[in-house]
Amino acid sequence: MVRLPSYRLHKASGQGITNIRGKDFYFGQFQDPESRRKYNKLLAEYLASNRSTAFQVQADEIYIAECVVAYLTYAKDYYRVSTEYENLHLASKPLMELYADTKAADFGPVQFKAIRAWWISRQVSRQYVNKQMKRLLRIIKWLVQEGKMEASIHHALKCVDPLRKGRSQAHERPPVEPIDDAIVEATVPWMTNVVAAMVRFQRLTGARPGEVCALKPGMVVKTLPDLWEIHLDDHKTSWRGKSRTIYVGPQAQAVLEPFLNRSLESYCFSAAESTRQQRDKRHSERTTPLSCGNKPGSNRTPKPQKKPRNRYTTQSYGRAIKYACKKAFPAPKDLEGQALKKWHSDHAWAPNQLRHTLATIIRRSDGLEAAAVVLGHSEVGVTQVYAEADRNKAIEVVRRLG
């Protein structure tokens, strides 16, 4: 008996999918009535053709869901050493939600603007919307390169202007300001030991959040007793052929050293380890006797959809800090809705503010040049002659401040 093409779940996209003669067809949200209707319609047409090979020609269309899955498969390998894959996965979310079962050839400026409106409705900043739309353009460009879209679509989308300041419904993101050390210290007690160490290390070295998350023991070079160097092969500007070294002074060494007692290629700061610490803390603070209620580990989901990773991403690192801020600065009980959201926004801070704090201190004490070297900033035209002098100045600064 010849088996019919089955209707099944495509886990990567959440779509209903079937395969006919080597070609994938997507139908929208899995088990949705409309999705089932499209599947039944396609199956009826296929059977009406007596399973003809000509049906392959008739159905030779590429859908947005197929395009997105193909790109994310490529991006997962290409961006394996950075967190950009997570950003691209997030940028493709409205594309899958709104146009998964749309033919790639039918995608154009109208759909592009609808996705932009989708982001604006989430009340994110204008700068964030523009950044996500740039990522979407990058996805479209790759699809053109791979022959899945016409070049005219990419050219048409580039004609859509980005959101301009003061001329859209999206709000402006405030500039990143330094964060007061007193606020940081008030938040740290509400963090796990792992996250607290990440915060203190970043505050003392001025490393980028992504650099802290990707840190491994094998990167650390103990140059001198009072100076360590961390050489990053993969970092924000490595694709431009630029080097990046994090200089670690005595105070930062004391923070980092307990996390070096693991294999050279494992990550220093593990989200899974942090989760264990959080659960152990909750268990130690438990007031219900062990004979009553759930025992440790008894209420765990057997196969959770998301498991703590062996490393933090910039997003999960930021969320951990925001969670600690909510605990450290609880909102008044009479607040709700937008007022409550604004309270939490006003009393939260982000990892990049730690970097700005150190930059401000170094600029005041040692000048802009020293701050640029310690933080890994670079300018076009800087020569190797000045690089060694900059390195010595950076070492002097971290020995004193770090």
C-alpha cells in the first residue's frame, strides 16, 4: 500500500509540514484548522494528479518558512562563536508568525512594513526596531545569494527608509549612562555567585557582555603575578582582522580565579551552574519540612523545552541582572500596568552600563586614549607603533584600578 504524505510538526518553526516528491510544504501553525485545510487541499490536488511527477513542477514554490529555516541552519554554524545567532533567531520571529506560509516571491515592501509595525506594537525602541529590520535585510540578502528569492525583492526592501527620530510611534532609547557603584552593590546580593562574579569582573575590566559570557580558562595567560591577559580570537571586531586583549588586574584576578578550575575549553560562567546555585539557595531557605510538599527534584519537568546552557548569552545575562533588580528594588504594591512597568524600567540597569562606568573613570584619570585601549576600542589609521605604547599604558591603568 502506498503511503500518503503525512501532516506533521516542523519543530524548528512550529508549522505544519508535509513532503511531496522531495519538496517541503508549510501550512501555518501546527494543528490550526486553517493549516489542516491547506494540507487537505494540497493532498487532494496531489491525488487528483494521480501522484504525477508533473505535480513537482506545479508545486515548485518556496515558502517563507522554508527560507527562514534554511537561513537559521546556515547562521547557526556561521555565528557559532558569537550570540548573533540568537539575535537573528529573534529577528525572524515576526517573519514566521506573520508570513510562514507565504510564497517567497510574494514578499515585498508591504510585508516588510507590516513586520516593522509588529515590532513597534511590542513597544520596543526605535533604534531596536531599525536594528532588527537590518537583520531581516541580511536574511533576505542571503536568500537572494542562494537563489531562493529574486534580487528585485532585496532592492525593493532597501528602498524602505528606517524609522526617523521623532517621526514614528516607536519611543527613543535613552543613551547608555554609567551606573553608580552603590546601585550595583545593592543588586549583587540578589544574584547567584556566578552572575555576581560576571558583574564584578566586567566592572573591573570593562569587557563587553559577550566577551564575559564567552570567557574560557584556556584564554587566560598569566603574564605576571599582578597582570593577566585574556586573548580573544573571536570577538566583536575579529572579522575586521583586529585583535582584542582584556587586561586583568589583581582585583579582577581574585574574582575570576575560582572559575578557572575547570577544563580549558569549558566556559567559566555557566548558566546551568547558576541555576543549581539558585535552587540550592531556595532549598536552604525552605521552611516546609521535607516530609511535606515536594522534595528537591520531584517537581521537575521530565523533558523541559529549555534547559540551562553551559554558558550565558548576552540576553540571559541581562535578564539575570533585571531579575535581581526587581528583587533589590521592589515596586510599591499600589502600582500596576504601565506604572509598574515604568517603575521596573527606572530601577533596572544593563551590563553595558558597567563598561561605561569604567570608561568614565579611566577617561577622567588617564585620558581618552587609555580608555580606548582598555575597552578595546579602535580607530582607522592607528598604527602598530602606537599599539605597544597603548598596551603599556593600559597595563599601568589596570594594575592600579583593576
